[in-house]
Amino acid sequence: MLMLAWRNIIRNARRSLITVAAVSLGLAALLFLWGFNDGVHNSMMRNLQQVIIGSIQIHKAGFFKSPKLSCDIRRPDDIRHAIASYVDISSWRLRTFALAAGDETSEGLVLLGMDPAQEKKVTRIAGKVSRGRFLSENDTTSCVLGLTTARNLGVSLGDDVVFLSEDRFGSLAADKFRLIGIIDSGEMGIDRGLAIVPLAYIQSWLSMEGRYSEVVLQTSRESLEALTAELRARLEPMGYEVLRWYDMYPVMRQWVDLENGFYYIFLGIVLLIVAAGIMNTVLMSMLDRIREFGVMMALGCSKSRLAGMVVSESLMLAIIGIIIGTTIGLLLVAWFHHAGIDLSSQMDTIQRFYINTLIRTEIDTDHLLNTVLSVLLAASAASLVPVWRVMLLQPVEAIHHV
């Protein structure tokens, strides 16, 4: 039956080639679109994690929803021992709120204490400084502001900024810091409402020596879930919360899921076209050979074997198209991953959404497998109508079919 199915395919080479071309081009286009989609989303999620928030953050339970100095990490060695087996580098921070004042205006913001040496190994926030420089280990009363915050306060490099906050005991604490760097990241949450100061100094200033508000970790996407589960099992009984990046910022994850949903709709449309093409080819081939089927049944060939031959024809056409389409699609993804797609002239504001202006295509394994298997299932479904027609044939009527 397989040999007969193959001979039936090559008997009408033009019709078979048109069907294979439709399958392969549709699949190649889908894989390239998935590559572009995944390239945008993966770079966006990597940038979000690597710029400042990290892949995982550890806080005292309840701190993320209600950040305050009294909800701090008082026994950091517990966390250091817990994460030592999983990560080598971590960034320890102290976060609070403050009122910042320039010469004439003031603005409320998040005051974030960082260790410059640790932070440069964990995130890329230092690389976002467009004017001046980032913090160094010798800095004390120095600060880095976002571009919008600096503009609102009316300050520039070298100017003094006064921060008013509360220390651990609830008393007002104020100090003057010199502006040494301005961040121009294009992301509103960083450029406005954030001030970065040396960790050691803010701990001393707010009577928080040896205390921290959060620990930031970086890990790969493949190990994120497993690492989170391990850390939660060890740290949650001690009163800590372990949050993934999308636990803290779910909008980004929901946006990615929404866009993927639109791509699956497009996939369904292409699958209908592929299934219709394969069904048309197999059905026309079957109608051309009704008398042949009648003779085969008269000689003792069962209808189930004929149906198997029809299904084999559909699958052969699909498999050939899948091999060609997957090869073309992956070659396109690999080429544009290396060369990139420059969108800087059309989308000069996309950086505020953590999207690179040079898109490098990449395709997730699950999207690749889902697309290929969907085409294969569509080909199998396309054979149902021809199979149904075969099962209705009667030998005498089929032999006399004109």
C-alpha cells in the first residue's frame, strides 16, 4: 500500500508539487514569524530581567506588596547559605521611599541602595548611564538619577540633591547627595521615580547596618522554575518570599501570552489552507482512480486497506512539505538571528518596552514542535473526506464509474 501510495503521488507530479509547495511555504512562513515573535519576546524578557529587576528576588514575606524598612532581611546568612548551592553571584539591596529636592522643586521617588561591585555582575543598570558615571566602591554621598527625574528636579551633573526619608526607628533622616550620573534608558519606571545611592552609606544613614530589603538573582529561563521551587522550599518556612520576575511584573508576561494567542490564530488559518490543499489533491487523485479502486476491491482488496493507502498519500505529501518547510524556516531564522532585523528607523520608541531595535530571530522549541505537529495533524484530518468517500464505494458501481 505504501508503494502504491507513492506511485499515486508521482503519477500526477504537478498536482503533488503544488501541494508540497503550499505546505512547505506555509510552514516556512509560520516558523519565520514564530522566530520573529520569539526573538522580540525573549529579548524583551531578558532585558527586563537584566537591566534591574533580575530573574528572582527574595524578600521578607510581604515586603513586595508593602515595602517598608521594618520588613527587612535581618538574618542574611540564612539566604546566603540557601542560595550558595545554586548561584555564585547575587545583588543585595536596600529599598525605601524618599522625597528628593532640587533648588526649586521636589519629587517623591524610590531610593535604592546598591553595592556597585555586586550590581555590575548581576544587572546591566550601570550600562544605562548616559551622562556621568555609575556608582563606585569609594562613593558615599553620591547618587544616580533617571533622566526624567533629573529634569523635573532641575539638576544636572555635579549638583546637590537632598533626600528626606525615615530611618528604621521612624525618625526623619535627611542628607545631601551629589549627582554623578544620569540614566537614559527609555523606560519610564527607571527614568522617572528612581534614585540609586551606595548601599553601605544608606544602611548607615537609615540605621540599617547589616540589613537588606531584597536579594536579586539571575538565572537562565530554562532553570528559572526549578530554581524558584528549590528556593521556596528552603526559604518560605523561614519567613521569606521568593518571586520570579513575572510574579512581580505580570503585565509583561500577560502581554507575551496575548501576542502568542494571536499567532496561534494565524497558525489555525494557515492550517486550514494547508488541510484544504492536501484534501483537494488526495480527493482529486481518488476520484480519478475510482474504477481502479473498484477493480482492486473486486480482486479482494479490503476497503480498510484502500483507506490506509489514501491516508498514506496525505501523510507523505505532508511529511515532504514539512521537511522542506522546516528546513527553509529554520534557515531563515538562523540567517536573521545572525544578521538581525533593524527596526530603529520605524520604531524609535520601542526601547521603553525593553525591546531591542535590532531584532534577532530565535524560535522556542515548543513553538517549533507545536507548529510541525499541527501541520501533520492537519494533513491527517484532510484525509478524512477522501477516506469517507472510499468507504462508501461499492465494487460494481466503482468499476462502471465514468
